[in-house]
Amino acid sequence: MMITRIFAATAPEGGELPNPLLPADYDIIWSSVIFVILLTFFWIRVLPSFKKMLDERAQAIEGRLAEAEAAQKAAEERTALVEAEQAQLRAESSSIREEARSEGAAILAELKQQAAQDAERMVEVTKASLSAERDAASNALRAEVGALAIELASRIVGEKLKDDAVANRVVDEFISELEGKKV
């Protein structure tokens, strides 16, 4: 209520109260002139430098994006090269392993063959040794049997066979007869 009394006291004589929300006409005109001046100043001075700064920023961002894309492509290419190199190394190591396996199998076969040959040689040497020993034993046995046969024949005949050729012939005939009986 107090505000109404204040407005009533300040009211012009026509009795109509001025609207406190509407400024006076001269305020509106001067405010419009200053607004247009400020708008023109911002339009001419501030806005172009602001646009220039935004354009530079956009170009810098686009440049960084292009650099990032180029770096990403380079990284992808390097990754592809590394993967290809790894695949090549895997294939190479696989071929080396296969080669080593085949060489190992060849060495093993060679060693088996050499062992078989060594065993065969040992068997032959042993057979030859046994044959030589058998022949030596047979000759020794023939000599001993011959000596015994001569001594026995001497006793039986009553006289000693003095001629070695005759004695050897008698012994050989005796042994041949013994061998003929065995067979």
C-alpha cells in the first residue's frame, strides 16, 4: 500500500500512473543507438578475430586428426609387417624342425645300419675265430689221437713204426674210418 501512495504522489496530473516496467521513450532511443554501435563494433572487430581463432583451432584439430590417422595407418602397416614376419619366422622354424627331424631319422637309420654291420662283422669274426679254434683243436686232437693210435698199433703189432710217412698214412686212414662211422 505504501507503494501505491508513492506512485500516486509522483503521478502526473492526469491521474494516470506511469508503468514502472516501460522505460521512457528517450531511454529506449538512446539504448537502441548504443546497442547498434556495440553490435557494429562486435560485428566488425570482435567477430572476425573470434572466427579467425575458431578457424585456426579447427584447422589445428583437423591437422592433429590427420596426423593421428596417418600414425594409426602407419601402426597398422607396422603391425601387418610384424605379423607377416612372425608368420614367416613360424614357417621357417617349422621347416627347420622338419629338417632336423628328417636329419635325425637319417642319422638314426645310419647308426642302426652301422650297428647291424658291426654286429655282422663281429659274428663273422667270431665264426672265423671259432672255426680257427675248431680247426686248431681238430688238428691237435688228430695229432694226439694219431700219437695214441701209433702207440697202440706199435704195441699191437709188436714193433714200433719208425717211418713218419707210414705212421701218418696209418693215422689218416684211421681218422677217415672214424669220420666215416660218425657220418
